Amino acid sequence: MTVMTYAEAARLAVAEAMRADDRVWCVGEDLGRGGVFKQYAGLPEEFGPKRISDAPISEACIMGAAFGAALVGTRPIVEMRFADFALCATDELVNQIAKARFMFGGQSRAPMVIRKPMGMWRSSAAQHSQSLESWYAHIPGLVVCCPATPQDNYSMMRAAIECDDPVVYLEHKNIWMMEGEVDTSLKAEFGKAQIRRTGSDVTLVSWSHTANLCVEAAETLAGKGISAEVIDLVSLWPWDKAAVLESVNKTGRLIVAHESVAVGGFGAEVVATMAQSTTFKSPPQRLGSPRSLIAYAPNLEDKLRVTADMIAGAATKSMESVA
Amino acid sequence: MRNFDVERGLARLTLMERIRAFEETARHAAVEEELVLGAIHLSIGQEAVAVGVTESLRKDDYITSTHRGHGHTLAKGADATAMMKELLGREGGCCGGKGGSMHIADFGVGMLGANGVVSANITIAAGAAHGVKLLGGDQVTVCFFGDGAANRGPFLEGINWAGVFELPILFVCEDNQYSASTKTSDMTSGNVADRARAIGLPVTEIDGNDVEEIATKSAEIIARIRATGKPEFMLAKTYRLDGHTYFDPATYRPEGEADRMRRESDPVSRQRELLQEAGVSETDLDAVRTTATAEMQAALDAAKAAPWPADDTVFNDVQDVGSPAQEAF
């Protein structure tokens, strides 16, 4: 067990996988200097420029070329720099990578990890802040991960690199420096949630950085005598329906919180699935950003954030209302 | 008359006739029998490019192709019956009936897929060559694309990528002069070959209806790429004798243009004439066509007799993790 940051945890996972398998390589802009967030620091020195490969500012080609290289037997880790920039490579991801195996009748595989740093990062404005995980969860063929802790960023990254399906791997930019204990012997499983805190009154479901805010909210709620269970989904496709169902069956109350826009967000999927599967003591709620655009000025940006207080407030309200 | 190897010339004609017969049979099956359900894009008139370029490729070399990909796929060595079954959406199709004409692929012969998105195969091909280089192989990748693809971003990105990483790839722009129903020259500024020159790739501009010339030049180019590991570019000017799809009458073309091209530049007719001049009898040349037609008719008959794919295969090969076979909803 070692204490490391969220960024260091993923870097260790990548380094270990690259040592174990020559077919694994990384490609993206600025990787030769350790990547824009230093999440590849030290790797260029250890593995050289062929396996930690710089790339032109050609997101479509980074994605497309990595896919082509996967088709002939390599296992690329693709760095998109910002999830927002990955939109330049949407055709390559959605029309090519996600579909190839199916369209070609199982002749090909695309074992790729597509890293897309996501989320709000103070005053980065509308083109460097988005959370678009629900888009990818909507696309058959893709696995979608949104780890929230150093442990999960280590274990999930190892699992993603070993996976033969393409994995969209969304790391939250605001927690690169978050520290936590990492046990490298722990294996992650896609579709297996982390129960971050157990509780009996209300179920809080989240992923990525907002899951950490749910843990904070649960602490606040405990002070008020409300016992909240926090489920961090970690992966959105597949997602751990069984864990959420079991929890909601116990608590009868469900709050889903995420940083992305609430409208059409994955929270709606979680709530709808539970509504089809169980009954509630109070109406389930989802918290997400208003359907507006992320602003530069801090006060404007804050209007769009889901906070621990908001989550605790929603949970408190759910204790008062009746379904 | 050029001095050429008659046997090799006949082999080139045979492959072109097979491609033409495949597509004419498929068109017949689509129009007269309504057996081909989706759109098919015929490469009739463009066969020389596929045949001439792939002649120097090994089975383990790679190609990527476009929505107009039957010729490239057959030329790379794919099985015509499996391809015909795919066009009919049947079990035993090379993609299990899931892809159809536009996603035809045969990884067993290095054919990494046709593509429904114009230009998308260019970055994929660059990546295949990148993968070969990383793995230390000596395979050459050939990327076939149309003139219309040169106006999309992946064209620039993919060619620059191949140049930057010094990849063993030949980009072949098969210029059939039309982007769907639009005359490509009306929508293209400058010469496409100059775009590749500007990026620093050696460029060969070639008559895309002359299979002998294409095969000879491609042999040199592909040998050079295999030896140096560096990318090159070919612009082959040809002509699409049919419409964009089999149901496109292509009335947007100037009157008489297609007839004139069919008379003067059809690569199959040109190769027949060349062989006739070299002493091959008309009977022998007709036999090449008859044999090709019979082969493709047999492929169609086999495809017609094949069942639809089993219903539950719709959930296969989507993904292992979170597979719809376990949870479709």
C-alpha cells in the first residue's frame, strides 16, 4: 500500500502494463514531455519516443491511426489531452472504433484505451471543461470508465489496458493531485461499483469527482443523523445495476449526482432503470449541471457546479418527502 | 506496341473481368431480383487501379478501402462467394451479414475494411502502417481512396502522419472524377497530387485505366516502400462508368461523356485490345469473360441459397464487457 496521487496511480498502471507487454504504447500530443498534465512523466525516458509517441495536433488521426495500429496487433493508449478536443475525433471513435468488430462480423478487435481528461477545472471555460460521459455510454461497442480515486485510477487503468474492447477512459482534471492509498494487488472489474460508504437512509449514486463530493455530503448528513450510502459506479458501461438496486431496496431513497448537464445525463438512465425495478419512499432525484454552457468567470462557473452541499440538501429533502 | 508478358497481361485481364462480373452480377441481383437490399457502389470502369496496385502486394500486406470497395477486396484475394453472401446479408458472408457492401472486409487476406465514411480509411491505413513499424514487420499498407476524400481533414492528417512517422504506406487516390453526384473538379482547389507533394511525399501521377502501366509502376513503388519504409502517393485518374450507387442514373453527367469514356477508356476493353494485338484470340479473351461471369453467377446462386444469419447474432461481436447478449437494454 502506497500513497500516491490520482495522476501517479494511472502513470504507474501504464508503466507496469508497458513493461509487461511490448504491444502497449501511448500516443498523443506533447507526450514526449510527459503530457500536458504530466500524467506520462518519466515514461518517455523509460520507454522511448516510439512507445511514448508525440503526435501532431491531429486528433482525428491520433484516434484513427491508433485504431489502425490496433487492427494489426498493437494495444494503443490514446491521449486526447482534453475530452473536449476528442470531439475532433468523434467519427473515428463512434463510427469506426466502436463499430468495426461488429460490422466486420467479428474479424477484428480494437483493444484501445482512450484517455479523455474531463470536467471543470477552474476558469477553463466552455471548451476545456465538459463532462460528456453520457454520450459514450450511449454508444454500443464502447466501455466507459470514470474513476474518482487514486486506487480506482490504478486498478481501472490496468483493467482497461488488458481489455480487448475499446475503453473510453475519462479522468477528472480537478483531482490529478488528489492523494490516496493504492494497493496494486487490487483488481478492478468493469460494472462493479465501489461502495464508498455504507448507509441505510438514502442512496447517493455518482462517479468521477462528484462521487468524492457525495462522500463529503454523506459526512455532513451523518452529522444530521442521516445515514447515506455512497455508490461510486466507476464504470458507466457496464454499470452496476445490482449494487444500486440492492442499496435502493434497503434505503428506499435515491439521489444521483453528476457534474455533466442533467438533461440527458447518465443520472436519468440510473433513475429510470431503478424506477422500472423497484419502489421508493420518496421521489428519486438527479442532480446535474443546468443545461447551460460552462463560463470563465468563477462566480458564473460556480452556478453550474453540483456541490456537496447541494447533494446533502437533496438527500435531506428526500427524507422529508413521500413518494 | 509495348513489349509485355502475355501471360501476366492475361492474369490482369482475368482479375479485372472477375471484378466486373462480380459487380454486374451484384447489380443484376439488386435491380432485377431485389436481393441486394442496401446501396452498393460499383467500381465499374475503375478495375485497373485495384488490379494493378495489388498485384505487387503479399497476402500479409494490408489494404483499406472505401464504400466502393468490391474491386480492391477481390483483388486482395477475398473469396467472391463470401463477398456475394455479404451483399445479400446472408450467413457465411465475410462479415456474417452484418456489414454488407459498404463494410466488406477480409482480415484473412489483409483487407482491413471498406468504409462508409469518406476519407475515414486514410487515418486507419496510416495507423496500420504505424502498427507494422512498431511491431517490426515488413508489410506494406495500401490505402485506396477517392478524389472526394481529398477534401476532408483526415486526408491531410493521415498523409502528414505517414510523412512524420516515415511509414511504409502507399496512398492511392483513385480519381473517378465524381464526388457522388458532384463533379470533383468543381469542388477542389488545385491539384490533389500537389497536396501530397507539399507534405513531402513522392508522387506518381498515372493513367488509372492502364492496368499495365499501373502494375509496372506499382511494383517499383511498393518495392521501394518495402525497402525504405517510407510513404508514397499515387494519383490514378480513372472514370466511374456507372452512377454513385447502382440506382443512380447519373443524369448529371454531360451528355455523351460516359459513352465516350466507355468507348475510349474502359480499362477492360483496353486490356483486351492489347492482348489481341499481342496475338491472343478473341475466343480466348471471350472465355476469360465467360469464366468470370460463370464464377460470379455461381457465387450469387450460393448466396441466394444461404440462410439469413441467426437472429441472436445481432448481439454478437458488439463488446465483451457489457455485452448486449447479457443486457441489451
